[in-house]
Amino acid sequence: MNDDTKSVSTLLAPHFNLKATMSPTTIEEREYMTHVLYASAVGNLIYAMVCTSPYLSQAVSMISRYMHDPKRNHWKAVKWILRYIKGIIDIDLIFKDVTGEQKRIGYVDSDYAEDFDKRWSTTGYVFTLT
């Protein structure tokens, strides 16, 4: 089994410092990327995020920024996310209230200036009322 098919335990590893200017744009790299279905893979991840897995939103947001001109490292990040999903495909997340009372639950996640191109920070939050 090669490394591209093994599952991974982190959604987007810290070594993926994605930038628009990650690597020099060579003819060979451009030729390689013409055969990669980057936009299709990102679109499928967006569908998975919206329909089943909202926790993917941070990672999908990072990779979707480069759909106009993805580099090889951007593609590696997409494959990493797919490997993560492969490892958790059989895991369910169930929210259950055992007391029968209505509850408000909030979740938040953020990063500080993780967008290396514009130095923007990102925050996401979800609140549920059950």
C-alpha cells in the first residue's frame, strides 16, 4: 500500500502551509496539473461538507482558494483530506440529550492569520438548539 492510499488521523496537517506562490510554475508542473481533476475533487469535498460533514469546512476553505491555479502541493493537500475521510468513513457523530430538556450547544474554531497570501484569520461557528 503506498502512502497515497493510507488513511491519516488529522484533517489538514500543519505542514500544508498553502500559498498561491508555493512553488515555481514550471512547464512540467503545468502539464502535470492539466491532468489533475482538482476542481472536481474540491467540488466533491464541498458537497460532502455541506451534506454530511460541516467540520470539513476549514480544510475545504483552504484548498478551494486555489482553484484558479492549483499547484502540486495544493493537490497533495486535497489528497490528504480524502485520505482523512477514508479513515473516518465508518465513524458516526451522534448528539443525544439524555435528560429530555432543550439544550443550546455552541461550537467554534478559528485560526490566526493562517491565509499566508493575505494574512487573514478565519473563524467558524455553529450553534444548535435541540
